[in-house]
Amino acid sequence: MSRIEQTFNALKEQGKTGLVTFITAGDPGPELTVPLLHALVEGGADVLELGVPFSDPMAEGPVIQRACERALTFGIGMKDVLGYVREFRRTDQATPVVLMGYANPIERMGPSEFIRQAREAGADGAIVVDYPPEECAEFAAEMQENGLDLVFLLAPTSTPERIRQVARHGSGFSYYVSLKGVTGAGSIDTADVARRVAAIREHVQLPIGVGFGIRDAATAKQVAEVADAVVIGSRIIQELENTPKEQGPQAVRDFVAGIRTALDAR
């Protein structure tokens, strides 16, 4: 059983909604990535998404695009990201870490080599935006053989067949993108999210996390009524942008703690 599965099982037993948080590795500075990961956990995050900087992050809105650009100015690449995971694991063996990014860095390293290094570093899975499930059955199987989960995105436009493909090849949890757009754009229609998540559950037995538009405690609580986890990324990056660098971990810890409190008060 993977760390991700263990975490969601524990949340279900406790009657709690999971909190999945995202930061971009290397932003706002390489020395802050691991302290930020720990701050997120201290604030109440259950699963960590660590973004792999990429020059053309097609699913990301301007906030996370800026984070990628800042990280790339420091030369942060996949090996650096895996190094952060390895360092984080020295003092945290419990919190799942999911690498989120795009196919190019994985293809450059080689999928099998990526899996080997991710496993050795202590990562628990990956979200690869441009790996559609019907085209990466082999990669998904190799991930699972090595104890890693491959988490797929579903969107309001996903067809029943695409949902069935995710059910067939995905593991860990499924990530429902609540908006027809990029990260951090627009506002969530919670009634529509409820309908879409119910339709997904007809085919997918995995826990469902909902993201792309959760910006505060109020929207997090609304989404938590129908989701197994809420996913927050752009809003955390904005917190870092609006805070002096040395105060970043404390600001992130406090922001996440507010979301955690709201979720637990349901």
C-alpha cells in the first residue's frame, strides 16, 4: 500500500477531507523549497505536490507560470527536485510527495530512469499533465510496480471513456480540474462540481481531489462537501509572492492552517 493510499484511508477513517498543497520547486529560492514543504505539513497539508519547473507549463495560469520562470532562473531541474524530496525525507517519512509537471523532463531523463530515481528519492507518485491515460498504460504499470502512483487529471470536458481510462490506469487519487481553464483562473461553480464528481464516481473508485480555483477557506469548505480532498496551488504561490522571502515558510504555514481549520470545522 502506497503512502498516498495510506493517507487517504486514514483520512476516511477520521472522517476528514484531505488537503493537498502545491509549490514549485526552487521558488522563490532554492534554499526555501524544503523549509516550505515542512511548513505546509505543519500547517496541516496531507499530501504535497511539488512542481517540476518547466518552460511551457500549459495547464498553469500566470501565477504558477511566474513561479516556474523564477525557478528556472536558478537552473532548477528534475535532479534538483528529486534532491529536495530526498532532503525532505530525512525528517518526514510519512507525508506523501507527488511530483507534478510535464512529459518533457521525464522523457529527457527516460521514463524508467525517472521512476527509479523518484522511488529512491522517496517520492510517492507523479502527475504528468500531458500524459493522457490511453497513451501511457505501460508507464502507469511500471510506476505501480515500483510503488509509485500515477495521478491523472479529469476535467469538465472529460468524456465517459476518458474517465474509464483513468479508472483503469490511475492510482493514488484522481484530480478533478474544476474549471475549463488554467490554474488560478475563474471561480468555482460548486453545484457543477458536485454533479461532475458524482459522474466520475460512477467509474472511478479512487479518492477524488478537486483543484484549479480553490482560493480561500469558504471555497475549500464548499468543495469539501463533495470531494475527498481539496487542492490549493496558485493561492499559496501568491502568498509567497506577497511576503518577504525569509517570512515565506511562516506565511505559508499560517495560510494552510486556516484552510485546515475550516475543513475540520465542517
